[in-house]
Amino acid sequence: MKIDVKNTVIFVLIVVLVIALGYISFEKWKDKKSEQEINIFKQGTQYGYEQAVLDMMQRATTCQPVRLFAEGGNVSIDMIATECLEATQQKNGSSNSR
């Protein structure tokens, strides 16, 4: 009789151990998956920022004003490349000296 109780206790402990290990493994896997998703989101955000800045730079070098505005507020500015302003000043300066 004692052997059956002992075997039953061992079996129950093994089952509890397997369940605990399964739960811990699942939680670790979930954490790793969440971390990967966050990293992908961060990379996408960084890529978006870089593309926006490159687009602004390309548009500004056409010597046309680029309107920038902050969402959620009534703040906006016009941006233009300083090279365009310098070229305009030089052009105006040379035409004024004639």
C-alpha cells in the first residue's frame, strides 16, 4: 500500500513539474515574441523618421518652401535650404551692383 502512495506522489510531482516547466517556457516565449515585435516597431518608426527627413531635405533643395507643421497644434513653419537663400542674395547683390 505504501508503494502505491509513494508512486502516486512521485507521479503527481512529475506532472506538476512538467506543467510548471511548460508554463515558464510559454511565458519566456511570449516575452521574447513581444520583445521582437517592439524591436520591429522601433525599427519601423526609425525608418519612417529617416524617410521623412530625407523627403524634407530633397524638397527643400528644390528652392521651394517646404511647409512643416506639428499635428495637434497650430504651429507651422516654411523651410528652405540655406543654399537657395545664399544664391538668391548673391543674384540680387550682383544685379544691384549694375
